Amino acid sequence: MKLFSMMYRNSAQLSEFVAEHDIARKANVLVQVFSGVLDCGALVAVLRHLGQLLPDAVIVGATTTGEILEGVSYSESIVISISVFNSSHVRAIACPNATPTPVLDSILNDQVKLLLMLSGGIDLVPTEMLHYLGKRVPGAFVVGGCAGDNDRLQQTWVFLGQKVIERGVVVVAISGGSFYVKPVMKFNWEPMGSEMIVTDAEGDLVRTINGFSVAELYRHYFGKGVETNLISISSVFPLMRKRGDLHVSNILLEVDENGACLFSGRMGVGERVVFGCADVDMLLDDTYLEHAMTHHIEAIWAYSCGGRKKILQKEIDKELLPLARLAPMAGFFTYGEFFTAMAGQHEILNNTMTFVGLSENPYERRHRSMEQEQMVQSDLEISPRQIFQAMTHFANAVACERDESYRQIAQYAAELDVKNAQLERLYMTDRLTGINNRYKLDAVLSERLGLFQRYATPFSVVLFDVDKFKSINDTHGHTVGDDVLCTLAGLVKTHVRDTDHFGRWGGEEFLLVCSETFLEGGKDIAEKMRGLLERHRFNVVERVTASFGVSQCQVGDNATTLLARADQALYRAKHNGRNRVEALA
């Protein structure tokens, strides 16, 4: 089995990608399209072109609240992931309104080992479909997720072939004698406070818990003003319920005009729930991988909750990159993840990162220690101070209910203050290379844009990445690939000006912000770096080159538009033969 993934930019690039990997001649091909682009016409055009290029492939996909490509998260982009199986068989079907139909049985049999399920429609909770699949093929694992729409909570879609489905489920069945499937979930939200009981609910709507409306309950525990940001608060402090050995998180999706709340999972009258809070020490811990992945893995599909992205913000890549070091991977951020807790029992989860390791050659791998990622906390949509202020209020409310003493309250508040101070210490150094990380570069760009807007102080950016870096990893292994990135970073760092800022943008991509520099000056700096890397002799791989895209800040620019031009220039450099510098004003 092989996995080929790309960031879609245009049809010509897609055609070139398919031809480069000779995918059109392969049998048993599954294409997954993860789209943060919500233009239905544009999506249909992409699906149609894929159908022309790969007429025999199974093509599925979903809109997202973020895209994942080789351990890096993106927003409002289109990621195309193509899985090529050697001997496993792939079949797919669409079920409107997530209702099991006799047509579904045409793709199900006892040989099915994995079911990929994608669900579209904001208020669609496919519990009935999961229950049916658990009874029909109890030996199969279920993975996938509910489509997103960039946190707008208005309309989500799933795809099958060239068809865009507004409300329904796409099911893909994969079978094969040697097909190895290893599903893994990572939650890291812990229950806090006392259990509460759902006291009034109907269908998918919850009206009261412990006799209070949901808004009143959150206001009581987390302080005044939460009503204005209730959905975001609930993604940080969700309601949790127990399902077997699993804690299942339910986040708030919608509040109607009467105050009734639609949650991501159905909660009936009498259901016992408890508030949950993220364990910040465990979110970025990857030690679990050592025991989770005991066999050789050829591909990883990841389906992670958008709530984790809200908590970690720019540092979400710290959680994803360890997976990309194991095998090629792609996926998307969801409004709910599907996971098999035990044989025949499938659940809709929230706030989890779920992924599945796949292989058609699953030999047992030798134990080795996983490299630890340093936990980095970034600026949050809900700030660390707000989170811990809410936690402090929660602790005080619970303490008053239990008649705890003032000394105990003060001690707990002091402990929370310490955690608050720790959380607000924002690290700005990339763990692997020792240079600036993306958070630092974002701050520099914001500062430079402010100077440009106020004083017309010019600056340019140089975006570059290593040519054919994936082949280095594939040929020599990720340890050699990491050494190349570290050596490159050290070389460039010693040759940049004191007034410039250099850092790792993500993966094998680097960014240099050149202060008081016009476009020609930026090109000269980029050419200097290109020659420096071309002449250097690296360990093991000997020769490494890079392609560069340069852009100068213009009136009306923001960070996104400025970097988009640099990215276009970088793509042009790649397209024109690599190991070269291109610039766009």
C-alpha cells in the first residue's frame, strides 16, 4: 500500500501529480478530498477532474474545519490524499439522511476490515448508521468523521464520485486478506466537578441539566458573559458522558431561540454528564505511539476534532508531526470523529484525535523510543488567562457548593495561578532545528506589517523549502531527513543579517523576513542562500538544494496575501526546475 498526498492548487498541478506517481495505471485506488474551500462549484470542478484522471478510482471526501497534510495543519485549502492498494479491495456507497438501505449491503461482507464513514449535514447525527454497521459487520473497524465548514456551523458536505451530498453519509468498505488496520484515539480531556443529570431533552435537543438551562449552567460554573461565546466555551469545557470504558465528549453546536441546545451527540433524560477540561500536560505527549504502533505502517489517515485545534491553535502541528514521522499521512479536522471502542461498538466522539495506521505488509517492528515533542503554547482564540479564570470560577463554585474552607479555596486558586503563569510562557523556538518557530514568525510579520502601514518601512519575505525532501525521508529515513533540516537551519542562520528574522514555517519549509529590503534585495539574499546550500556537502545525502519564492510587502497587504505571493513564486521555482529563485512583487 502507498499513500500520495498533495495540496491542490490547480488542475495542471493535479494532472502532473497523478502522472508523476503513475496512479492512473493502478487498480484499487481510493481518493479522499478534504476541502476547507466551501465553494460548491469549485469542488465539483475538482471532483470532475479527478474522475477524468482516475476513472476507476473510488473518490470520496468532505468539507472541513481544517486540513492535515504530512503532519501540518492548514485552513481553507484543498488536500487530496490518494491511497493505492496492492491487493485490498475498495467499494463505496452513499446513504441519504444517514439511513441504512439495502444498497448499503451490496458493499458489506465478512471480509470487510475497515469502514471509512464521512457524514454531511450540521444537524445530522448518524447514530443509527453506526449501530447498523456494528451489527452487520461486527469485525470491521469504523473511522472517519463529520464534515466541517470552518466553524461557521451552517452547511457541510460530503462527496462520492462527482456528487456533492448536503445531508447524508458516504461509506467506504475496504477488504483484503493481508490488510492490517490499527485504529487509535487520543482524548486528554479529564472530568471535573460533580456529575449532573439531563432533566429535560427531546430528540437531539437538551433543554435543562439539573433543572437549569445549558446557558445558566455554564454561567453558574464559568462566570458571567459566557453566553456571548457559549459555543467556543463548550469546545474547551465540553459535557462528557461515559460509554463503556470511554469518556465521550459532547460539544455544543447550536442554541435555538428558546434556549434548547443541539449537542454533537444525543443525550437523553436521565443521562449523567460531567464537565471536562483539557489536560494541557498530555495534549502534546506522543509517548503513547511507542505502544500503539507495534507493526510496520505504510499509511496513516487522521480525523481530529476541531476543538483540539481551538485549544492548541498554531501548535496543533506538534501533535500531528509525530504521526508523519511514522508514515505518509493526511486527514482533516472534523465536527465529530467515528471510532470503534470494541468489536461492533462504534461511537461518535468529540475533542479526540483519531487516526488509523494501515498496512498490507504488517511485519512487527522493533521497539524504539519515540522522540518527545516539546509542548509549546500559542496565542489562543480563548486566551490562557480566560481559560484559567474560567477554571478558577468553576473551582470556587464547586467549593462553595461543598462548603470547602477558605484555606482550601485559596490553596487551589494559588495552584491554578501557577498553572496560568506556566501556560502563558510562550515558547518561540522550534524544537528540532533550534531556530524561530511559526509563532515567532507570525509575531515578526505582524510587527513588520504595522511598521509598513504607519511609516511605509519596506520589507520582503523569502519562503523556501528543500527540493524532493520526501525522497530523502523515503530513501534514508526520517533521522537523516531531520539532520538535513537541522544542518540547513544552522547554515542559513549564520549567514542572515542581524536585522532579519529566520525560522521554520512548517515541515521542510522555512521563512526569512528581510527588514528594510525591497524585492531586488530579497532576491539577492535568496540567491545567496541558494548558492550556500548548493555548495554545502551534507551528511549521508551529500547534495541538497532548495527552491525560493520572494515577495515584497505592498499597500493593502496582510500576512496572508503577502505569503500567498511568496508561495506562488515558490511554486513557480519548483515548476521551472527547482534549485532556483523566483519573485512576485
